[in-house]
Amino acid sequence: MTVSVTSTEAHEAPATSGFWALTLGGIGVVFGDIGTSPLYAFREAVAHAAHGEPISRTIVLAVLSLILWALFIVVTAKYVLFLLRADNNGEGGTLSLMALGQRALGRRSLPLLALGVVGASMFIGDSMITPAISVLSAVEGLKLVTPGLEHYVVPLTIFILVLLFSVQSSGTARVASAFGPVMVVWFTVLAAMGLFHIKDDLTVLAAINPYYAIQFVLSHGTIGLVTLGLVFLAVTGGEALYADLGHFGRKPIQAGWLYFVLPSLLINYFGQGALVLSDPSAIENSFYRMVPDALLLPLVVLATAATVIASQAVITGAFSLIRQAVQLGLLPRFEVRYTSESHAGQIYLPRVNRMLLLGVILLVLLFRTSSGLASAYGIAVSTTMVADGIMGFVVVWKLWNWRGATAAALILPFVVVDMAFFSANLLKLLEGAWVPLLFGAAVAVMIWTWRRGAAILIAKTRRIEVPLTDLIRSLEKRPPHIVKGTAVFLTSDPSFVPTALMHNLKHNKVLHEHNVILTIETAQTPRVDPAERVRMETISDKFATVRLRFGFMESPNVPKALVIARKLGWQFDIMATSFFVSRRSLKPSAQSGMPQWQDHLFIAMSRSANDATDYFQIPTGRVVEVGTQVTI
């Protein structure tokens, strides 16, 4: 996500930004999604638990107990106390955990890859629902201010969302500076509202006893499971704590959650419960009914600001995740624009931004109320949480070297709870849960198609490629015309002759006096030490290979990396160096190994990929593109 300090800065917090500055930043970014859940989570869970019947004390206590223990088990125990310790060189998140698991196994694991892809795909689905339900639920407070404003709720929501997505291209650094203070005010107001109403019925504190939660779920059959699915709304956003690990560090996130955010949320939920116990009609909108009419409009404004912040965090999180997926070879190159000169993590992906905006607007128009969207919410997050739990087991078992039985004893309870929430959310499949599943499935199909098509393409080109050592021996026997300067040929496999080099020899019949076969690799770590960035090997007096390694959280910048190569002894002048890049034109084949629809999808994705020159930040004036036609 943007609004960040880098992981290095996070680890050096005492010496740089300071622990409390990072904690404040974390409150502004990390907890936005989960922090706006009181707007709708308690209301929806109680309404569905009542199932049209009068609201009873048993229902209110059961829902509160479920919310409390869900926050304790899923968010506090699993994410805050456990997964925050499973960092990949300081970074967190589903794809980072997948890479860490593969590194622990010492090989690429297809099941782990599948879990990472599913988790990442569902996060994208969640990235569309969070802005829609958060902003919509906040703006719905206008109906209580003036009932006549009800018809303006959807148009105003769409206007706010369009405005939010339109400012992404200019960067979020200025807005981000206000995130922390605004969210501190928000959580303080949540706690104050709750404290004011808990005295309405102090017996609400009995919900601390988990008996109410367990007894309700076990004795109410399908309604109990449906209620469990709605209670899950209170923990959506918990996965963001782990995803933002690299931006703020483990201890600031833990401190912000344990000492400020969690108490504020619980006090507010219990205040809503006490209000409904004293006045069951308040369940119509138990959050906004907690304040007098005179304070409704200011609360709507504050809630809207909080939901915009929550949405911003999810949007920039999607940008960060897509970039990781591209670096790991799961998706084609997307255009990445950098919105900050000081923080590489502040990025903007135009096509991803447009896709998210379109999805969010469609959701608002399709469901029109936060209650309608509540049925669609949860399934994506619960799927991601199940994937995180299983991958966490691999890390504990293989990387931390725990015994399998001990690791299972730690992880299994979390996975069982996550599976219970996942099963409960599946009951809402026909009511709207199909929406994030559809979004997630679309992303998963794209990832599957890209990896499958890329593998087929590599296999086909390998059959016609010539080993580099064979070409060098041939050129030594019959040297072509030699021209001055350095030619850099980009390729994914330095053991074979790059297509651009073959075409240069075939059509131009010349060879530069210095030729560099350049390979850019993505490591299974978020960042690569500059000392490990460049590997050079001289093959002959005219040929050398250079490998550049970048972490999956880094932006590959070839010119900057080649400065390191110069320090290692490669003397070159960037203005006398030409970069040769192959551009493939793909055509579908009757026997490609993929269905025809997948052929066309892969070709379309390949054509939409961002230019390698821009992606690797190579000076455009020094690039020579060589086109080839490949049948796949």
C-alpha cells in the first residue's frame, strides 16, 4: 500500500520516524477497513439472527459474544500475535507468505502457488466491495438526518467514489498525512459513543462469556450459521494488518491494535448492544441512533471521511498486490506510475484503478443499500484467511522447524474457525456472495491463463533457439562485421541466444564489439541487497552475461542497477549503449495445448502488457525493438 514508510524504515523506527509516528500512521492506514465495520456489522448480524421475530436479549448477547471472540481469535491471536511474526524479510501479505512458504520448501510448490493465487484473487474481489459498502453505509446516515434525502444516497455515494478514484493518479501522500489523526478521532468517537450507552443496560457485559456465542450457533441451525456469516463483517480488514507489515513494522501495528483500536471497537459494539436492549427499535440503524439528532450530520461527515480512508487503504493495497503478482510472473506487466520521489511504494496503476472503479460502481448500482451489499461481503476475506492459515502452517513447520504435530496444533484451531466463517458465508451465495467469487474467479483464470500460456510459449521458442555457446563458437570461426559500442540484449534465459540478437545478425549482419546478455530475475524475497543485485560473467572477449535480481516488492530499474555493474568492472557509456528488446506478435494455433478461448485470452493479455522499456525504466532513446511473429 502507499502511505508508507519502507520496510527498512519500519525496522529502524526508533532511529527515524519514531515508534509512535509509525503507530499513528498504522492507525490511519491499517485499521481503516475493520474500523468502519461498526457502521453495519452489529446491525446486520442482529437483524438476520432475529429472522423477522422480535429482538430478544439472547440474540443481542449471542451476537456480541460472537463479535468479541471473533475479534480475539481471528484478528488478535491469528494475525496480530502469530502471522505478524511470519514475515518475509519484513514484508507481509498473501503473496509474500506464499513466497516465504516456497522458500521454506526450497522449491516451487503447486499447492502453495494455488493458495497464493486464490488468496490474492479474493483480495481483489474484496477491494471492490469494501469501498462500496463502507461509503454507502456512511452516507445512509443522511436518511436519519432528513428522510427526504434517501433518494440522494446512491448518487452521492457514486460521486464520492468517483472522486476518490480520480485522485489516485496524483498520489495520496498529501491526503495520507491526515489519515492518522482523522482515524484517531474516529476511534475516539467510537469509544465515547459506546461508553455513553453501555450504562443503558449493564447486563450487556455478560456477552463476554463465550457460552452465549456457542449455544446460539449450535441451537439455531441455519440461522446460527447465517448469523455467523454476518458476524464475520466485524473482522473483515483483519488481513490488512498482515498485508501492511512492511509499511509500519510489527510492534507499531500490535500496539495500535491492542491498546487503542480493539478496545474502541469492543466498547462501541457493546454500546450498540446496550442501546438495542433498552430500545429494540434502534436496530433500524443502531450505529447512528447512538447520537442525538443534533450530532447526526457531523457524525455522517466523520463516518464518510473514515470510510474514504478505509477505501483508500484497500485501493492502494490492490495496487501493491498487483505489482507483486506481476513481479512474480503471475500477470502481464501493468503500467506503473510512481507518485512519490521519496517512497517507491507509492504507486498508481491506471488500468487497475479503472477496473476497480467500474466494479465498485456496478456493485453500488446493483445492491443500492449497505444491507444488500452485506450479503456479498465476507466470502472473499474468509477465503483469503483460510489460505493464509494453511500457508502459515507450512512456514511454521518447515521454516521455523517445528514438529508437524506441534505446528498443526497451533494452526488447526485457526483454520477450523476460518472454515466455519467460510462455510457460513457460502450460505449467502445466492444473495450476493457470488459477486466477489465471480471477481476472484476472473482474476484466478487470468493468472492461470498467463502462467500456462507463458510456459507453452517458452517451450515453443526453446525448440528453435540456439545455445549461446554454440553461436559464440560459430562467430569466432566466421566473424561478421564488428561495429563500435555496446549492445544489451534482454532475455529470460541467458543460456540461449536472444531472438533480437539472432535477427540483428541475420538481417543487419553486424555484431557490436561488446555484447551483454541481460537477464532480469525476481527473487522470492521482497527486496534484494544491493550487493546481491548484479552478477556478471565474461564468456568471451565480445560476450558477457549480466543477471539483475530484484525483490517482488521492488520496482526494476535497469539503468540504476547497471551503475552497480560499472562498479564491478563493466565499463560502459549509457549514451553509447543500445538495448535490444524482442517484441512478439502472437497468433493462435490449432494445437497450442490450450482451449481456443484461453489462446485468445492469453494473446489479449500479452498485447495489453506494458512495454518492457517503460516497465524496466530503460531510456527510450537507447532502445531498438525487434518484432517476431510466434504461433501459440
